[in-house]
Amino acid sequence: MRTESHEVIDELTESKGTDLDDFTGYEDGESYVVCDKTNANAWIRSDVTTQLPP
């Protein structure tokens, strides 16, 4: 059994952009997982990926 805890933090009232260097990602089967490098509990798994324009 796996337990997940979700906490919503609303500290970004002013959008200051996102430093993508703070994140890493890897393929997990047919899904893609994005992780916050500073918080191992903060991750998102997606079963759908999209190419973004440059």
C-alpha cells in the first residue's frame, strides 16, 4: 500500500516565473514523472505528454 499526502501552498500570489533547474524528470514505463529536487515528496506523474513549441 502506498500513502500520499497532498498539501496546497498558495504562496505565489505574484507570478515570478519558475526556475526549471529546481526540477528533474524521468520516464517510468509509459508515464513521465517530474520531481522537485529540493522536496522528494513533491512529484507529478503524467500518462500524457505534449511537446511545447520553442
